[in-house]
Amino acid sequence: MFSYNFHWNQAFKALPQMLDGALVTLQIALLSMAIGLVVALALTLFRLSGNRILNGFATVWVEIARNTPALFQIYMAHFGLGSFGIHLSPYTALLVGIAFNNAGYLAENFRGALKAIPETQTRAGRSLGMTPLQAFRYIVMPQMLRIAFLPATNQMVWAILMTSLGVTVGMNTDLAGVTQALNAVSFRTFEFFALAAVIYYVIAKAVTLAARLAATRMFRY
Amino acid sequence: MKKTSVLAFGLVAATALTSPAKADKLDDIISSGTLRCAVVLDFPPMGSRDEANNPIGFDVDYCNDLAKALGVTAEIVETPFPERIPALMSGRVDVGVASTSDTLERAKTVGMTIPYFAFQMAVTANDKSGVKSFEDMKGKVVGATAGTFEAIALEKSVKEWGAGEFRPYQTQADVFLALSQGQIDATVSTSTVAQSNVKGGKFAGISVVGNAPYDIDYVALFTNREEYGLINYLNLFINQQVRTGRYNELYEKWVGGEVPSLSVNGVYR
């Protein structure tokens, strides 16, 4: 039996605080995406390089990032590195953890996109006198980014939702952290969590819509 | 005359059959034969697990005593600090025996009994941090267990100081792990917890450096706000625990030292 009376007016009083938290959440998600994209691009190049060490490094990164829980990755960034005397603040640990995860998934996105681009295009570029790097930069990469764009927005949504794992490493300024703190003081669990869920939903939805809009603009033939 | 009395008898019988007396939570517990207690098992010596993974601690014994008084069997439901209230509200537990501070803000949501235990707050610091007292914590990175009385008080202090940083961790173990790694410089916790973690030896390089000037943290049992019958029973139970010496006995067993008084001078309850 559910016995609980909702006090929404109490929860709404905390809404400005929660929206501030939502900004921090969005900021971490965006930063982690930017870092993740750059690293994923590097990992993709490593894999294409033909160098065994670079290829191995990229493979290990992708394997760990995709096959262990994000919670574990974030926890390791804070407490794992901490046991070696490397102290990341909760904010940095959360950012590093999510960026690590993003890079792994995005690298796989890029790999899938590369498969969709016929090998012959690179060869055609090479026969025109382009270096391998030029062929990649001017022929393959633009197409790869285009194909990988919408899957990458999925990762962006995932990054937003992953920020909520920051509470496990003492993060208290993002949306989940603010919500937990409010909950601890007043015990109005259901109101605050419902509000937080709505805010997460709105952010995630807005990001998806914005990405779709941007995609139709950017990728007109 | 006869007709009316038959009619009256019929009416009485009918109402007696159709509307059984409303059973409250106390009835439900007794008739179900099980008392489900929310206990935090990450909070020694109040609640933890022994080598065989069985729940042990002051709160566990307290729940068992309560079940015995009610003539039912106790079921310990492990609930981390932030999940005590959701557990109660979703009907997974009947009573919280979870070292819950009886703040006015929380009493708007759940029904609190009279205090059954009282904590003194202590400062524990990393030996390298240079923190030697509560005042030294100003401007440092400090942390505590999210959702506890001391976390709320400490966060407020950090805001008043306007310097340093506060970090809430989800479990007491994480706080002491972060403290021993030097991620945070100091923490405020109940003195019982501080002593047991420092002496436990699991966390190196930390010491208890003094008391924190916070109010004594009285903790209460809690249940649904409207269950007066059960709250009444719990209040009497707490009173009897002290009266019969069981409170002292449990305190000696799990904590030791001077038994804290559960009453406040100059006011009832």
C-alpha cells in the first residue's frame, strides 16, 4: 500500500536550486562529449594506423569503456586513482569517467560509419596523389562524421543521464546531487525525484531535437 | 415491541458482520507475525555485518527486542541512509530502526518516536591535513555521509565559513576511504562511528581530533506519520528499554563508556 501525501509546493520552492544543478549537468555532459569526440577520433586513427601498439591501446580502451559499468569507471576515476595518490575532485572524476566512456562508444560509432564508406573512395583519392592522411581528412572523415552524427547524439543523451552517477563520488552540485541533498534534509523523496526526472527528460529531449534540427541543416546535399 | 427488537438485533448483527474494526499497522504487524525493520548496515557499531554476513549491531538488537515484545519474528531490511524513507513509503518496512535524527523538517514526512539513542559528534582528520580541531576545518575539503544529521550540519558550516568545500558520500565507508586517501581532509561523524573506524584499522593515517560543536544528535525510531497506535507502542517500548536496563546493557555491548541520557532538561518529551 502506498501511503504518502504529496507536498508539491515544498518541492517547487527548491526548483531554482534544481535548475542550477541542471546547468551543471548539461555542462559536464557537453564537456565530456567534446573531450570524448576528440579522443574517439584519435582512437579511430590509432586503429587505422596499422601500428600494433597504437591499435592495441585503442582496442583496450574501447573494450574497457564499453564492457564495464559507467558507475565503475567513475568510481575508479575518484577512489581508484585516489589510492595511488592522484586526487581528482568529484567534478573532474565525473567528467573524466564519462569522457572515457564516451570516447569508447564514439570510437565504435566511427568504426561502424567507416565500414559504410567504400574502400574504393580512399583508393581513388590516393590515385589523385593524396597522402593517406589527406584521403582520410578530405574524403573519409566528413562522411564518417555525417554517418556517425545521429548515433553520437544517443551518446550525448546517455552522457546526460550518466552524470547522475556523480553522487557516488561525492558530487553535490549537479542535478542528481542537488536532488539527493534536498531529499536528505526534508525526506520528500518522491516530489524531488519526480521533478528531477522531468528535468532530465526535458534536457534529453531538447538535445535530441536540437541534434535532429542541426542534422537536417548541416547535411543537406 | 418484539418486531423492533428483532429489527434492532438484525441491524447490529449486520453492521458487526459487514464492517470489521479497521486494522491499523500495529494489528497488521501482529497478525502477519513479522516485524520488518529498516536498518543501516553500513554504520558500525549501530549496524554492520559479521564475518558470516549476518546483520549485527545496536540497531539490529533493538529491532530484535522490539519483535520479541510484539511476539513476532524480526526481519532486518538493509537500507542505505538515503533509502530509509522510500523503503517505508513503499511498504517494504514497518519501522525504521536506523539511527534517524528527529529533525522537524523530517517529521513533516514521517512519524518520529521519542529518542532511543543519542550521538555526540566528533571530528576525524587525515594526519597529513594539519586539522587539529573543529575550527581547523575551515577552508579545507571536508565530507560526510549524505543524508545524515552531521552532513546537513557540516554543509551548513561550510556555507557559513564561505571557504573550503563540502562533499557528501553515499556511504560511511566511502567517507573514511576518501579521508584515508586524502581526498578530503576531515569529516564529522558520530563519535561512536569515528572510534570504531579509527580503531578498526581498515583505514590508515586518520585520527579522531576532537568534538564538533553541534547539538547532541537524538535519533528516533520512525514509522508512517498517521500510525499513532504503533508510535504509542514504540514510545512505551523505548521507555521500557531504559527502565529495564536493557538500553544500558546494549550500550555497554556495542559502544561502551558513559551512557548518554535520552531526555532533555526543562521540557517534556
